[in-house]
Amino acid sequence: MKLLSNLPRKAVALCLFFLCQSSFAACLTAEVEPNNSDTSANTGLCSGTSVTGSISSSTDYDWYKLDVTAGGVININLSHASGIDLDWYLYPATGTYVASASTKNNPEVGSYTAPSAGTYYVRVKNYSGTGSYTLNVTFPSAGGTGGGTGGGTGGGTACALPSAVNLGLTGNVTPKITATTGGTVLMGGGTDVDEAIKWMINKSGGGDFVVIRSTGTNAYNDYIYGLGGVNSVRTLLITSTSQANDACVVQTIRNAGAVFLAGGNQADYINYFNGQGVGNALNYLITTKKAPVGGTSAGMAIMGQYYHPGGAAENSSVLSNPTGVQIGNNFLTNSLLPNLVTEPHFAQRARQPRLTSFLASTIYNYGVTWQTVHGISADEATAVAIDSTGIAKVFGTGNANFVKATGAPETLRAGSSLTWNVGGRALNVYQVAGTSTGTNTFNVSTWLGTGGTTHYWYVNSGSITIN
């Protein structure tokens, strides 16, 4: 300030004003051209603040500079106008890109864990078409909304969730990044199974547990935290695709040590999450991060490669035209559950006809062979916990059923009642009773179990027999 001492007071005030403006510049909210290279990249990108821009041609590249103040997670969310396909690439200060999202998804979502502080650049380009986009990046920054630090128990500061989504947190408000182990929990609804939740907590490494729901309260927070061994429990109430694409919602899920989908209406999960930021984040946890993901009731119903989005009758009428029973495909990509459909509330709602119709519909509508189609059911107060090797433990007080076909349906065509007999043994059902310790097991990779009993179902002209 010595140089300022010779200036008039008014000039000093002006100088201080502009110095302050330089030090605390407003966050960038709209792209400024030209920014077609890293040397002309837009600066002023703030963590968690969305920037709007536009790609005008195949040679129009938009670059943004990030000042990452510490090692931690950089989360990138790029949404764009319909009918076009835009991609993003993340570059360090020198060298080739270290992360990218170049699929057909909208938004394009991904992350990278920066090993230390440094300069990074995001490049946005087109794959096909031109138009507008919104870019949201969260990262460790001086503003405190970074994605968390890596390597230790610290996790940085959480980003700001939409108030309507955030049902609160129980436990440590500082996120904790941990080593996680993959696995899936299929819980049949009704009373929650403590042992299955503890199984997920163990595989989370004691990290942050996130509950996702589209209706209900934050009652899981205190319950799960009270089981011990978890850093925090947070509930997200997501009731729209816009909320499912919120950058902080996506970041919170991706940073989680474990995620559990509560009961409700599985159609909401499909409508709000499928192909959106939340769906992509769940698949990231399953396929890349290898963190445990599970669900109960509606949350269980959407876990397999094939799923019923809701609405099928709770009686044998579904067998009068099983090809018309709605089945979806590939919401979640889980290598443990290929060609498989799930069914909760099983014994309590006598859902043998429904599960049979789901299997038949999968064969008819997706061309899945009878040799590979499978089903898993769980009674209420019962959970199937499948580890990364495919070994499933059955916890709780009811049964789980592991169903496979022994032959092709004799009559499976549109508008006709199902006949699936195969000598009275059409469906081989291995029933495993739950226990408090998960003593009885089933290997979903080999489709063989221990401690269970074998039964058979078959259908003649829409009438099911259960042995």
C-alpha cells in the first residue's frame, strides 16, 4: 500500500474498490467467446454454479478453467438441448484428458479424483448437432463447495442441495471418503432387516449412507445411523427429473459409501431416474466405484436388468396374457443380476403368478432365452444380500426364492393364456429361508444354493400350480 500513499483519498478508494472486485469476482454464469482453446479458456468458474453456453458448429470448442485448491473429487454434469449430442473432456494443466463423458446420455455426468491442487480445464464439444447447454462442475475450491478430499477420512465440504430434496442428515456433517466393496441388497418390504443394512454399512467402509426416495420422510436417518459404523445418513426426496439432474444431488450420490432406495412407487424411480443424473450416478456406484446399492419394496423391484414398472394385477389374471405385462430393461446395469427380474412382498401378496408372468414377458418381449431368464423374490422382513462374487446371504424371517426355467413355454403368444408346463416342472424354485446371520446362501453366478428346498411351478392355460 506504500505506492497508494501518494494518491488522493478518492483515488485510493477507487483503487481499493477495483482490487476487491478482482479478488472477489462474481462467478461465471454464461460462456464468453472466444474460448476455443485452453489458452483462451473462460475463467471464474465457481464450484456448483451452473454456466450456460452454446456450441455453434463441429469446430466450436468451449473451454473452462478450474482452479482446484486441494486434492478431491471433480464432478461434471453437462446437460444439453434435445436432439443434439454434446460431450465433455477434463484435462490437467498439461497432457491428455483424464476423464470424459462421451455417451448418448443427457446429461453427460462423470467425475475424476484430483490427486492434489492444480489447474484443470473442461472442454465441451459436439458429437452431433448444435445448440445450447448447461455445465455444472463441483470441485475443491476456495469457495468451499468442493467435491471432497481423497485418501484420508476427510471429505471436504458438502455442496448445497435443493431444499425440497434435502430431508436432512444424521451424523457427521463432514463427508468421509472410504474404500468400498460392491454388493446388492434386495429387501422384500415390510419390516426392515437390520442385518442387511449392517451388511451394506460394512461394505461402505463406514462412509456416508444415502437414502433415496420419491415419497416419505427421513425416518431412515436415525434408524440406520443407530445401527452404528456409519459416518452419516442423509435422505434425498427426488420427485422430478430436474431434481434428478441437479449437480449436487448427483455429486452426493456419487460420493456416497452406500445407497439405499426406499419403498414407494417404482414407476416414480423409473420416470425420474432412468437415463437421468441419478440413474447414471447409481450405475457409477455399481459398475465403477463398486459401492453397495440396495432397496426395499419398490427399491428392490427395479434392481434387476429387467423390471416391472408397476400396475400388474395381484392374481392369476396376469397369466391370461403375459406378453402384455409391462417389463422394462436396463435401468440399472448390474453384472450380478443379468436377465433377471425381482419381486418383493412375495408370500404376503401371493405373487407367484406375477413373477411367472414377468419371466414369460421377458422371454417374449426381449428375446431372452428360457435357459438364461431368472427371477428372485423376497418375502417381507427378508433380504437377499449379494456380494461381488455372486454369493447371496438371506437375512430375516421369511423366504427368498431363486427361480429358473427348465424348458420353453408351450404357449406364449400375444392375446393368449400362458401354458408353461414342461412335465409339471416348468419353473425350478429354490427356496431359501432367512436367518439372523445369513447362514443359508445362494450363488447367483452358478445358480446353486445351500440350506434350501426345491419346488416347482407350472401353468396350464393360465392356471398356475405350485408344488
